[in-house]
Amino acid sequence: MRIVVVDDEQEIREYIAGMAEWADIRCQVIAVASNGAEALELVREQRPDVLLTDIRMPGMDGIALAEQLR
């Protein structure tokens, strides 16, 4: 599965994206984004299987992102 990780906090974003366990379950983080607007563009380009997003982010939050993508 191809995953996009979205979080406005760099440490959290990097930790989740860098987890070695992704390979163990045959998943790959294909992109990361720091906000909903950036993620919206990435998801439309990359077409991931899974989107992991923070809910509270400045600008476009995770709920608004999910609504736009739906």
C-alpha cells in the first residue's frame, strides 16, 4: 500500500514516515505534507491507497482535507 503522511509538526511527520515497520507490512510512504493544501495536491498527483492526516493543522485541517478528497 502507498501512504501519504500529513502533519504540521515536522518531528511527528518525519517519525511516522520513517518507521521501519512500514516495510514489514508491505507499505511504502510515498509522500509527506505539512498542511492540508499541500496534501491535497500530492494526493491528487500520487493517488495513494492510504492518507494519514492530523486533524488540527493551520489553514486546511485534516477534516477539510478529507471532505475535499471525498
